[in-house]
Amino acid sequence: MTLADAGPRQANTPDAVPATTPRMPSCGQCHSDVSLFFTGYLPAVFSPDGRGLLPPSASYTCTTCHRPDSHQVPHGWAPPRWHWYS
């Protein structure tokens, strides 16, 4: 699994604004989420400085047009059929 760089991650605190607004994964060229192949997912984690949660991020490729993308996703979202094992 490879996680593409989703850009800088900012702490989710009142005085910190994320670098990008989290959005649902969708192909910017096909305008659909039907053909997405997820290559990486990083769940929300606490920032090293303890100021709050860093937003989750996902990376994926559209299997129709082969366009890759990576960005922050809304809290609580996870790729379909994505499982964490303890």
C-alpha cells in the first residue's frame, strides 16, 4: 500500500484551518466515485504537538480514466470495505 502525499495536515482546533476543505473522494474528470480504487488511507490522528486531531486523508486512482488523487476526507469516512485489525 502506498499513500500519496495529501498535502500538509493541520490540527483540527478552533485556531487552525485545514489546508484544504475535506471532501468526499470522487474523480475530478469522470465526476463519479463508482470506479475508485483506494491505494491508501490515513485515519485521523492526534497531532504531535497535542493541539488536536489531524484530518484523515485518502489516496485513490480512478480505474476508468486512470487519474490519481489524494486529499483530506471528512471525519468518520473510511474507504468501502476498509478494515482495521487489532
